[in-house]
Amino acid sequence: MTSHQDIYKEINEITKKLILIGLSDQQNFPSCTQTGKGSYKIAYSGMQDLSIVLKNVDYKEMYEELDRNHNYNVKMIDGALIQLMYTYKKSSLISHRLAFFPSPFLENFQNEPEIYENDEIYADIIAKNILPVPIRFDYDPDNHQELDHPKSHLTLGQFKNCRIPVCSPIAPSTFISFILRSFYNTAFQKFTDQLTFSTKLFDKTITPGEKKLLHIAIE
């Protein structure tokens, strides 16, 4: 079983590694708050109200509010914001929210382009045809409805009814590895030796019916 201590340590280690290789521009180290006997909320220092991400507002407005309030675990060098939040009750995982919010504008690149153009690790970030799409992995078993609301699911682009089934809850290292491989691949390849992560897995939560849909499997 993956405990809340395991998750906290994993996020702490991930944060340190992103700082070490220069992919983190700003960061809030993880926090672990006990909310009851055997119950814990793992988030980040200084976490504030996240209701903005559920509102029907322009993506730039949502991003700017999250950024202005430092409402993230890590702000990447291109401005993308990463959030990692887990909730445990009676020593069992009851929810998580893992989010990636790309910057809708590359302010740092615009201000100091020579820094980026001279370093190959930024190649994936500054391509002019990139369209920022927010990504969120949620584990929300309390609201499970087979097919319509899988316990663990992926949402793309803030679409209300976009819930792609995921076979199980996602560990922090699995999520970060996915983000780095997909969106920072040049840097990931360059720093492969420093970016080794643990391979903790949670028990499967996907139903037989959801397996018949296009879904994400983790083995």
C-alpha cells in the first residue's frame, strides 16, 4: 500500500530534482496536514482557494490568478504550473488532483529570448505551433458513475465532460514522468540519469465496462 508518507516523500524528492536540473523556476515544497485520525491532506505550502479552476472563465484569467497567488507545487521554466494534491482518510487514499497548466504566454522567453535560443533543453517549449492545453488526473471515487465518471480519470482542456478512464490512481512520479516525457522531452533525455523516480502503483479501480472504452493503463 502506498501511504501518505510515501506520497509526501515522493513529491519532496521530485521538487528537489526539478530544481537541480533547472526546470523549476519557482516552487512550494509539499505540506502534509493531519485532518483527523489516520487522515491527511498532502498539498503544498501556501495553498489557497482553487475554486477559480472550476469557474467558467477565460483560461488566461484562471492561469494568472493561480500564478499570482503562487498556487502550485512547481512553476516550470516556461511558466507552466504543476499541482500535486492527495487526500487520505483512515490511512486510505480517497482522492487526488494532479494538474498541469501550461502558460498561455511565454513571458520569460519574450523578455530574454537569447537565454532560451542558446540552450537545447528549451526546444520543446518555444516552438511557435504549441497550443497550451491544461491536463488533470483526478481520483474521485465518491462521485463514481460507471462510464460517465470513472473513479480515476484524465481531463483535457477543462472540458466538463471529458473524463478518460484511467486504470488506477496515479502516483506523483508517474504523473511527473508523463509530463516531462510528453512536454519537456529534450530536457528529459538530457537529464535522464538525474530524473529516475520510484515506481509505486496503486490498486486498479477501473471497471470491466470502462476497460472497453479507450482508457489509460499503467503497469
